[in-house]
Amino acid sequence: MTIRNKLTLQFAGIFALILVLFSLVIYYFTSLYRLDDFYKRIEGRAYDTAAHVLDADEVSERARRNNQIRYFRVLPFEMVSIYREDGTLLFSDGEGQLEVKPDILERVKGERMVQYTQDERQVVGILYEDNEGNFVVLSSSVDAYSLRKLQHLKIILIVGFLGSMVVVLLAGWAFAREALRPITKVVSEVEKISASDLHLRLSNADGKDELSHLTQTFNKMLDRLELAFEMQSTFVSNASHELRTPLTAMIGELEVALMKPREAEEYERVLASILEDARLLAELSNGLLQIAQASVDTSKIKLEQLRFDELLWMAHEQAVKRHPSALFDIDFANLPDDEDRLIVKGNDALLLIAIVNVLENAAKFSPKGESTAVRLSADSREVVLQVADKGLGIEPHDLKHVFVPFFRANSVRNITGHGIGLPLTESIIKLHKGSISIDSKVNEGTVVTLRLPQAIGVISAKNAF
């Protein structure tokens, strides 16, 4: 069932419920008022008849004539009976005989007035006190006129309900169609978007209503998808290039070596060259494996409390071993007085890889003889590591691709590397619920900032003692 039909039925259902309740309330209170009003009229007829029959010898001629006039103003199908206190019938008027059970007379004597219905007939019984004793007067009638009006009211309410439902269904369908028109437009626009048209965006995103908010959210999702597709395309292109280069070199060396018999020294040179290319492929494979390991669930990685400054020194030692000519200027001037604020919760092996990658990148891209500034600090919630080099910098259009595996800017193609370090570092830092940011200016240098949350629970526990 379409949303339009659902909205129409829901709208009609709510209106039908309200209309039914409204009609029932009108009918019920009209019926109640008619019943109560007619009981009062019957009660009045009972008193008029009793006064005409029992008080005729006690009042003046004028009062008797008034009683007689009121007596002859009969109700439809009226029947009146007067009983003595012992239950004998004294007076009866009207066509037929009112069925009176003995318990009714006793109820009237006890309650002084009784009202009840007998089929369509309404009956009122009163206890009338006279100088000759107490009498029970039973007066009954059928409210034929009001019952016919009540029946007409019922028909009017039913017909009005059915007619209103037809109007409501039509109006609800038109209302639902108009209300869903913007959604229909969004659906038609979305159907035009494919993997090759991710640059398209939905219109009507400038409003303040919920649909505009949905459109804005969807457009933001398209932005992320477009970036993801672009990053994927870049990854495939760069990965193919990085993997193809050593393989092509290996195949070329082997083909040349097999063209004719060679000296043992030549074979040794070829094997040494192939070994170097094979190590390059192994390094690429290890990098991809580390990225995959850094993307697994945190629950599968052993986490413990670590001193970040100690990790930094260990990473510094490894970076110096790999790049003996690299210079690092480590600044601990902004460390907090409370050393516990340098404690983070993480995996020491993974965090060490992340820090070493950042230091190696800075060392590779810094001019020879220039030192890399390394600054460690901590605020109230995070440990912050900043690594700043004075290299070539990164072009603005390349910044959004630096975390794509195998991506390398054209300006650094001549520098050895595979474009795995920063993507791996980002995966590790995100795994530890931290963040990494890069600020770079061409020909001025690049600043890489790592932020990791402090182990607040441990700090708080220590402070409690």
C-alpha cells in the first residue's frame, strides 16, 4: 500500500472516529433529554388527574374548572390509574389497562415517585396524599412525536456520516497527494542519480521544514559517497601503479637474463635486483595487512594504560634507526604537571606504528639538514602530538586524498614511499577513538596533529585517593 493511500485511510479513519463519537454524543444526549422531559410531562399529568379526581370535593368551583381544563390536555396514548393504599383500583382512564405488578405499588409507597419504561410506554408512579388517605397514581404515555423526531435524527446522522466520509476520502486523497508532492519530486530526482552521476544534488534544500532537512542530509550523504567513490578510484589507480612497477621490473630483468647465457656475476646482479623488488612487494603487502588489522573491532585488540611520552621516545629511536640523517627537535615544555594526563588507553604496538609513520613522513619530506619539530602537550581531556616539517607542503586539492592508501602527490613522486603511512596512521588513531588532522602550506611545510583521549577513568581513580 502506498503512503498516499495510507495517509488517506488514516485521515479518513481519524475523521470517522471523531464523527461517530460526535453523532453518538448528540443522539445519546438528545434521547436522554427527550426521556427526562417526557417523564416530567407524564408526572404533571399524574398530578393533574389526581387533583381532578380526588380534590373535586375540596376545592372551589374555579379551582375545579382549572383542574378539569388541565385534565383534558391529554398526552398521546395516555393511560392513568389511581389505586387506594390497599391496592384496589379507584380510577382508570385511557384505552386499555396498564399492566401493574404488585411490587410497583410497594415501590411507589416507599420511594414516593417511580419512573420506568414498559416497551415504548413511559410510566410514572407517584404517591398522592389526600384527606381521605394516600393514593398511588400511575400515569403512562407514548412519546410518539419525539420518538419519530429521534428516528429522523438517527437517519440524518447516518446519512450525514456516510456523505461526510465520501467527502473526507476525496479530500484526504487530494490532501495526501499534495502533501507528498515534494517527496515524489525527491524520488524522481534520486532515481536519476547513479554511480556515474554522483555530482547531481537534490533541489529544494534551502527550506526550514523537515523535508528540506531530509534533502540537506541526503545531499551531504551524496557528498560523502562522491568523495568515497573518488577515493576508491584513486586507491585502485595508485595501488595498481605501485604494485605494477616492481612486478614489471622483475619480469623485465628475468626476460633479459633469459635471452642468452650469462656470466655468474650477471645472474647474481639480476637476482639481487629481483630480491630488492620482491622486498618492495613484501613491504607493500605488509602495509596493506597492517591497514586491515587496524580496521578491526576494538574488542579484538588488547588495550592497556600507556604513557604517551614513553611511546614517543620509542618511536623516535626507531625513526632515527631507519633514517640516521633525520633530525628531530622534541619539545616537552608544555607537558602538564600531572603526569597521569599523559596516560592513554591503547595498543602499544599499533600506536608505535602510527607515531613512527608520522615521524618518518616528516623526516622524508624535510630538506636535508632541517630538523622536524615534535611537540607533545595535553589539555583537560586529550593528549596532543604535533609534528611539523619544513618540506614542500601539500597542494590543497591533494589534501583530501592524503588518507587514501597508495596516494602520492605528483610533487613527491621522486621521494621513496608507497602512500601507506598516513592511511595506516589514520586507521590506528580512529581505532583508539582519536583524531588526526593535517595543516599544510605549499613550500612552507606540513603540520600533522594527533589527538588521543586520556584514560580519564584511571586519572579519576587516582585522584580519588
